[in-house]
Amino acid sequence: MDMSLTELIMENGMCDTSWWDNFTKYYDGVLEQTDGYVDEPETLICELAPAQTLKIEFHPGDTVYFINDKQAACTGGHYNIQVIPFKELLNFVKDKQIFLLLLPLAVIDCQDKDEAAQIISNVLQNIFDKHLCSQYAGCIVNGLMSG
């Protein structure tokens, strides 16, 4: 399929992004004026393990991931994701929220493609209608494939 996840979501009538604009403190001109960063971004902090903390800053033009206060990845202009092998993400599959928060950081090897699609589809069923999840999972997997 030659569609992005965003296009699929829009095609299925779930395209109201005003909540995201509000959450990230988006305003007209933020990308030009501050490169998409705000001084006080919405921030999520949670424990991954007893000595490992995940912090995610949500800016209008970037999502920045920190593990133990060291930047691990980002989705903006200095795009750097695919830093965690998908197999390591399986440690968090029981905590679906952590799994989904870390999913953009995953890299999926070709031999794990089908298993990853099934696992992601199963997790997405907690959010979306079941009949949409395999399509969404397929888009996600294609975006996270290595090489």
C-alpha cells in the first residue's frame, strides 16, 4: 500500500488534529520563529526500569526522547529514531502505553516484520477498531524497517 499512517487515519475519518496542536502548544509561525520548539513543552516522565527513566518532550515541530536525562532520539529537524531493536521493545508489550511511547524508536529487521506487525496490531486494538489495526500496523512496520 502506498499510504502513510496519517493518510490512512484521515481516510478513516479521524483527522481532527486540533487536540495535538493544543497539546504541543502549536501556533502559526512557531516553525519559522523557533524551529518548532517551545520553552515549556508538555512533558511525560515515566520509569522504564528501577534505574531507567524515560522523559518525552512534545514540541510542535519535534518529539524529543530522553533516557536518564540523555537525549536518545527525536522526530524533528535533527531526525534520529530507530535506536531500539524491536526485540527489546517486547519487554514492554504488557505495558501497552510504554510500548506505544517507545514504538517510534524501534527498528524492525526484515525477519521480524510479520511478528512485529501482529504484535503492533494487537496493541492498537486497544485504541482503534479491530478491522483497521492490521493496516495501521503495516504502515508502522514499513516505517520502522531497517535499511
